[in-house]
Amino acid sequence: MATMQKLDLEQRLAQRLPAPMREAIERLDAAVAVWLDRYGVTLLRVAIAIVFIWFGAMKVVDRSPVAELVSSTVYWLPADAFVRFLGVWEIIVGLGLLFPVALRLTLLLFWAQMAGTFLVLIMHPGLSFQDGNPLLLTITGEFVLKNLVLITAGLVIGSSLRGRGDTIAEASSADA
């Protein structure tokens, strides 16, 4: 209902514009839509790649502000080694997103790393939630929960793989 009302409002406003202006807006809208369709997923992939390479590098050179949080969350593994291992993992994911040669494998590594970030909510509820209330996040809780956006971005990237022409059937026929 609200969508219908919004559409009606947009149509009424558009009808008040002179026809040449409406046509110009339509052409601009169509051009923007084509540009977004052509470059949107690639830009998303590159943006996530930059974040992963940057964050991973900070872990590798022992300058990450979350190193202590990471090591205390996965406390059963050697702290320094695990943080650096995770940094290398993130760099590999970032490079895999930047240069999408094995994008399915890269996305698998990406989602595994992202799933691991939610361990903080389980292992450190006192750091994640205000007064133990799961609806009231702390800065740490917000830091973790925003990964839902990254996971969804990974789903969008993954959903575009079939459109790239690298289907499993094509890959196996190329091997034959």
C-alpha cells in the first residue's frame, strides 16, 4: 500500500513537469541504471577487496586494533600466530575478490571468515551487549553486527557468478 502511494506521488509529481524535462529525467535514470548494472557488482567486489586487504595487512604487521579481541575470542589457539594467520586469510580473500580468478573459492573463504566474526557475540557477550541485553549493542557488538552487510554483499557478488559465463557446465565442457 505504501509503495503504491509512493508511486502515485512520484507519478503525480512527474506529470507536473514539462514533457522535455520528464524525458530528460527518464533518459538520465535509464543511463544510471545501465551504469549501475554494468559496474555495481565490480565496484562492490573491489571495495570489499580493499577492506579485506587493508584489515588483513594490519593484522599481519601487528597493528590491528582488534587483535586482542580476535585472540581472546579464539583463546584456544596461539594468539599471535592466529591473528597473523587470519590476516593472511583476509589478504587472500581480498586478492581473490580483486582478481576474481577463483571467485567461488574466494567467496567460500570470505563467508567462513565472516561467520567466524560472530563468535565474538557468543564468547564475549559482555563486550557485545549493554547490560547483557541483546537488543542493546556496544561498539564491539555494532562492529560485529555490521558484518551482516558484508555477508549480504558477498551474496550479491555470488549471485552474479552465473551471469559471468563461468557456469559449472561450461567449465566442465572446456575441460573435455
